[in-house]
Amino acid sequence: PFVGAFVVQVASSCPLAANGSALAFDFSLVFNKNPLVCYDPDGGTFVPCDWGLLRPVATQVASLLNNDTSWSRRVESRRRACQDLGNHFWSSTALRRTPPQALIVSSPTSDPTAPVLLTCHVWGFYPGEVRVAWLRNGDLLTPEDLPQISATPNGDWTYQTKVNLAVAPETGDTFTCSVEHPSLDQPLLVDWSPGLSSGLTLKVAVATLLMLMGLGVFAVGVRSYWRRSPAPG
């Protein structure tokens, strides 16, 4: 019976600089997740990179790879591809601009001085640098009223963040979430206004009901009038 499993993998990578150019190139032969043989790009040779019990095996494998020119050509081909593909895809990944979306959600609080908590959700933007500010009736709130902003990666090369603001809204107030991002020529503005107070809501409901009743009485009266009108002649 088998007493264990052994996995050999070939791994290559190249970290990129801020301008998309390749900073380095790594190529290794991995045995059970442990690097066994590595490629030295400066010398163009394979070297053992395991310093444990497999060191003799790594030395032997490195010697075999150095004697096989096809492996050197294969590694150099990957090295050139890394440099070329890095520049090719850099503009469509790291240098791209994806505009944000925003939505304001309100929720009640237990603080009587600020009974409403406004949360401005901002998501789907790239890069992660974003500035979010609150305005009340068009006036920018003071910096000390603004919380610290931190963008969280979504895992799909976009970011999200949210900014809270506790307020005591009054009738006629308009709160605006202003989002500034490199992908936008102008700030993205999302407004929120409080609903009617309970007393005013009741007054509007009563007035609407009375108006509907009045229209109903008027319609009945007009219909009765036309029925009672004498026939001509």
C-alpha cells in the first residue's frame, strides 16, 4: 500500500514595480510545497534551495537541469513573457479607473440629540484612494465631524468603504454624501432628506381624505343634476 503522496510543482513569479516593469524573476521546482531547486537569473543556472534533509537530492536535480539546455530555454522564455505581459496588462489592471457607486441608508439611534444615523455606502471603485465628505443643505461639515475613511478591498480589484454621520434632521434639511475619486471629473453627490414628522403626516393624510370625500360628493352631485335635467322640447 502507498504510505504517502508526493507532489512536484513548477512555480514562477515576477513582482512588478509601480510603473509595471518587472523587479525580479523567480523560478523554482517545488517538492511537497517546499522549494527544492531555484533558478539564478543572474548566473543563468539552477541551484539547490533546500537546506534540509533533501539538500543532496536538490543538488543532484540542479545538476541534471543545468545539463539540460531545454530547461534553461524554458525558464528564459518565462522570464521574457513576464516582462512583456506585465507591461501589456498593467494598463488594464493597476492603471485602470473604475468609478464608485454610492447609497445613503438611514437608521434610528438611541441618542435623543442625534436620533438618526446616516451611512454613506461607497463601493465598486478602483484605485482605493477616495475622499468622502458630508454636506448639510449645501454646507460642508467641519473636519472634526468627519470620521476617518478606510477603503476595504473586495477581492475583485475594487474597493468599498462607508462613512457614518449621526444627525438630528429637521424638516427641509438635505444631507449630501460627496464622493471624490480619480475616475470622476466631478464629485458624485447623493442626497438624503428626512420624511415628514408624525404630526405633519397625520395632517396630510386627513387633508387628502377630505379632498377625496369632497371630490366624491361633487361627482355624485353632478351625476344627479344631469339625471334631473328635463328633456328638450
